[in-house]
Amino acid sequence: MGTQHEAPSGAVHTGPGLTVSPLTGRKGLRAAGEVVLATRGRWERALEQAVGEGEDVYYLELSDVTFVDVAGAGALVAAAQRLQDGRRFVLHRPPPTLRRVLDTLWPDLSEIEVTMS
């Protein structure tokens, strides 16, 4: 599902969108929208910031993410693999497409934990 943005001329542009904001109450971020070519830069910057935080557990609230393409999943995995020993990302309610890609291509990746509760 795309978001609508009003262009300066008053025309409406429909395209993918991604918003990223900090979580309240614990270290992490909340993402909403789609991770596709048009939004991947924002996704990768957010993941880089997460890697740099230094927390043992960094939460990614993804319940409002509707789709993550394979390259977006790859960016998540690459970021997770840069975490220091024992650190991990906890994905809360990621979209089914992301769960399937992670289970298929990276089934034993200990740096990513998925929770649906």
C-alpha cells in the first residue's frame, strides 16, 4: 500500500513510504510502511543507527510494515551480522514476507529473533 504525498503543483503522488521513529520505553525503533527500492535508504540508515547503539537487545517494532523486499531483508541481515557477539535484534510482528525470507535464506541466524506476541 502506498502513501499519498502532495506535490508542490497540487498533484497527488502515490508511492511507497516508510516512516521510522524511536520506541518509547525501550531501545529500538518503530517502522511503518514498505521497505522497497524507494525506501531502502531510510531503512538502511535506521539499521546502521541500531548497530551503533551498542545495546544487547535492540527492538524493531514492525507490526505496521506491510512489505519488505529481499534486498531490505538482506540489509537487515547484514546489519545483524555486524552486531558484536551476544547482541541481537528482536523483530516484533514482522510482515509474513519478511519472516518467510528469513526462514528460507537465513534459518540459523542467531542475531535476529522474531516474536509475534
